[in-house]
Amino acid sequence: MPQAIPPTLISLDLSQPLWERVFTVAPLVVIGTQEADGTYDLAPKHMAMPLGWGHYFGFVCTPRHHTYQNIQRTGVFTVSFPQPHQILATSLAAAPRCDDDHKPSLAALPTVKAQGVEGVFLQDAYLCLACALDRIVDGFDENSLIAGKILAAQVDEAALRLSARDDQDLLRQAPLLAYLSPGRFATLDHSQAFPFHEGFQR
């Protein structure tokens, strides 16, 4: 029988921004797109994740941003998963645009040519995905879900899971960058095996 709500749980006022009242853990990725003038834009996103167990990846964006507009126009985008030492580069990708609508901070970011689509990846990212637009789902207030099909993927050998390598050793040698929304980040270099129940199937 369900127990009464514990006194430590307090109700939140939903007229205020909910996701600014608690910390949540999310990946931090850099989305790459091509501008109308042929240059490339990079933008960090944390509301991002695989869409199911297949080759689909999605993230939340707003139609006001060039990222949304570029993907809608070109039908492709890239995803770079930065390493913890790239936190400054990731921050630079979020710099505001100047009066001429360009982000001069992007000139300081080293990139590599993407494979599979027209685009670039953030250099030294440990996982790189080249995606074709599958669909855009608008209507989450002012935000939209952009879903892509992964056409090509590359991973840094140091971050690749192998049956002969212990997962904890892997994380110790190749730690992960996590975004603690709102406004903080962490380096993940320790983990424990999840206690799945016997017979569990995804």
C-alpha cells in the first residue's frame, strides 16, 4: 500500500522555471551545422540523447537559433562529445553573435572535417556523429525536438568499450564530461555496475 507523501518532499510552483530549482545530470554535446554563407556554426546543447537503441540521436533547440534554421535548410548536423579538458572550448561555442550575426569565438576552436555529411566536428571530441535530419517536432512551448539518423560515427580509441577492458579502468583513463543543469559541469571518472534484477531485458 502506498505510503503518505514524506514531509521532506515540497511542492514546486510550476509558474516558475522547474528545471532551475534542482540539479539534473545530462551529457554535454556540441552540435555542428553549416550556415547559409558556407561557414560552420558550433553550439553546445545538454538536452540531448540517443532516441531508442538504434541509430538515432536527438536534442532540444529553439527555432530562433541558427542551429535549428541551418538544420532545417541543409537537412544534416554533426554531434561532438567533448572531453573534460575541452570545457573552455565548449563554452566558447556558446558565445553570443556580433552585429554581423557571426560568432568570432568560433575561429579559436579547432575542428576536423566530418565524415558522412557536410560539416565539422570539434577536434579531440571522444565521440563524433554525422546525422541526417529525420524530423523536427515543434510545440514544446518555444522549443523543438530535432531528431536525426546517424549516418557515420567515429570514437577515440581510448574511449572505446572492449570486452577485454574493465569499464572502470576505461572511465579512469578516459573520463566523461557531464553537464549539471543549471550551470555546472563535472568530470565522471568513477562508476559502479548497475544492479540489474535477474532476468531483466531492455
